[in-house]
Amino acid sequence: MADYPAGTVLTSTMDAPADSTLDPTSEAPAVVTVMVVRDPGPWFPEVLDALAAQDHPNLAHLFVDASTTTGPTEAIASSIDHSSLCSM
């Protein structure tokens, strides 16, 4: 999982981390899910499980931590192998 400094904005797959799952040579279109998280509720593990179960061949996940006090980083890292986290 890649960590970005506060305020980091990814503007293209060229800015994606080296361990990104996006494959520019894939025939499948690149898809990125983006979720802004701030003190997620009891539904959060279910959402992470649903994202992790997706089988699109060219898929990446970006989570934006909007100054949360409960820190979703561990839950994200343990549920989704290929994801990026940006903290604000």
C-alpha cells in the first residue's frame, strides 16, 4: 500500500505508485475506485470486502483519509491488497 503526503492529488496513471495494479497494456479499461473516508462506521468492513471481491482485470483503489480520528489504514491494508491511501 502506498502512502501519499497530505494534499497529494493523482492526476493520471503516470502518477500512480510503482506497485499499482493498473496495466496500460491491458485490453480491459483502467478503472479506479475512489472513496473518501472520515471516521467510517460499522458498514466499512462490508464495503472493503465488496471492493476486494471485484474481479475486473485492470482495477485499482484510492482511499482519501479526510482527517479521520479512527484511522482506517489498517482495515484497508488488511482487506485490499492493491490500494493507495492519501491522507488530508
